[in-house]
Amino acid sequence: MKSLFLSIWAVFALALSAADQPVSWDKTVHDFGDVSVKDGPLSCTFTITNNGTEPISIFEVVSSCGCTDVKWTKERIQPGKTGTVSATYKNEDGPMPFDKTLTVYISGVKRPVILRLRGVVHEKKKSLAELYGAQKLGTFGVKERSFQMGTVKQGLSVSETATVANLGKAPLKVSFTNVSENLSVDVTPNPIPAGKTATLSLTVKAAAGVYGRHVYQATPVLDGRKASAPLEVIAWTQEDFSALSDDARKKAALPYFDQSTFNFGVSKDGKPVEVSFTCTNRGKSALKFFSADADNAAVRLVGGLVEVAPGKKGTLRFVLDPSQLKKGETVVMISLTTNAPLRPLVNLFVAGEIQ
């Protein structure tokens, strides 16, 4: 029963912020990068610092699968002191990417913390050109030029790291220009030694008033020369509800949609299709929609976002342009960012067939 409870809690915790916790970590993601099956078990350590005024204890760490062994500090961690969580990925599953989680339960902390171990296992060692050459910018090798940062709460920041490479035969000095506001980007070591890898660090801070999907950019400057294309960083900004009292949560907005999928049937003539979704606010405060982001440009919001009073209904209206979609069955997802702590993100769908 205990393991079942912890597993359910672990899943729920993935969507929660750890911002209100009196602890800090040296990192929450460890990227092993590219390794081979012959490298054997892969180990890393996460360090936790007690920033509070009372001792804390790590009383449980749950791995997402049996392929990862974990050990942690069993002694109480005094204020200002540190403890560790050490993990070993067995590396027995063969060549494939992996992304494992550790859910850490700490005394005096309301929500568990999610730590991640990730990497890509190959059958055999690959050259830097094979690993990073497909998206290279000159001698600056990257696997991808677009980075998904996940969710960032208002007033907070989210960070990720990626491995990059110097594919040249001389040290490579990297800087960045045209960096979007609220994006920080850095490379370590810098210059990158010839034929070696480095760590690209990305941090996005949620800008006040910016919600939903937001794209940030930074253009590499390589030994003084501006690269031909920028790096792209995508993050989703939501409201931070961590400081809300239980009473405020009970009085918050609560959206309920009459339907989550709008089926437009069959489109034969390519004419625009009007799409609408009606929502009832079953909460006790005004419901606000901060943003509406469709995963395909064929769907766009018309008439603006609405605010719905408690107990009232509101309608969001969109237009579908069939000419921008491929023939056949199609589904477009619309993600709504709200001020409702129980439903901060609502996904709606537009479905049908294009002939």
C-alpha cells in the first residue's frame, strides 16, 4: 500500500512547483550525454542544501523503474548543511535514449522533488561529427537547434543543459547575440577545446504578463562570426499558485467546458470553419484565460480571450483554415492557460477530415 501511495504521489508531483520548499539543489537534472552499452553502470550525485531553520530528513526516494539504484543521506540534515542523493543507472536496456526520475520526499516539505537522469545509449562509440554534425553551425555542433524547456511559473525560472561540440581542429570561442529578454545562455568550458564537448546552459525567467507558449532566441557568435541561424528555446509560462492558502484555493475559479473536442466533420471546399467552446465557471472567483496556443497555425483565436464571472458561461471562438492542413483526418490541440489552480492548463481539440 505504501509503494502504491508513493507512486501516485510521484505522478501528481510532476505537475507541481518546488518553489515553496526550504531546500535547494545543485541540480535537478543530470545528463550523461552520449554513452555506449560497454560503459556499464552510470552514476551521479545530487546535493541538497537545507536553507531552513530546522533539521530536515530525506525519508524516501522512489525511482521510476528498477533500472536505477539509489542511495541517500539517512542522517538528519542540519540548517545550512548538505546531504546527497546518489543514483546509478544500470545501463542494461541496450541502445536507446533514457530519461529516469527520482521522487524525493523530505520532512517539512509539502511537495516531493523530482530529479532526472537522462542520456542516450549507443551500441558503440560514435564520432563527434556523427553525434553533433546534423545541426552544426560551422564548427559548433549541436544535436538540435530547438530546446523544449517545459513549464515555468510566473516570477520563477527554469533551467536546462545540453551537450554541444567543437567539430573543428582549433579551440572555439562561443558568445551569443540577439538574445531574447529573460533568456540566459552560456557555454562551459569556453573556448571549447578542439574535438571536445561542452555544456550549453539555458535559463528562462518568466516575464510578468507573459503566459502560455513563448519562443526565445539566441544567435551564436563563433570566433567573432555570427552563425547562420539562431538557437530556439520554447517554454510554457503558467501562474504560480504555490503561495495560495487553502481558503484561497477553495474560492478560486474552476473551468468546466461543455465539450473538450469540436468536430467540424468533413471539409471539402477549403472554406474557413468557425470553432467555439463554451465554458462554465464553477468556482467562486472570476475565471481568466491568459493565453490560447494552438499546436498548428491553421487554428487561430478570434474575438479575444474572455473573462467569466462565477457561475456564468463564456465562449472562446476560433477559426480553422483547412487550406493549411494536409488531407485526411486531423486533430489540432489548443492549450489554454488559466488562473484556476486546479486547472492551470486546459487542452481542447479540433478534429475532422480534410478532403
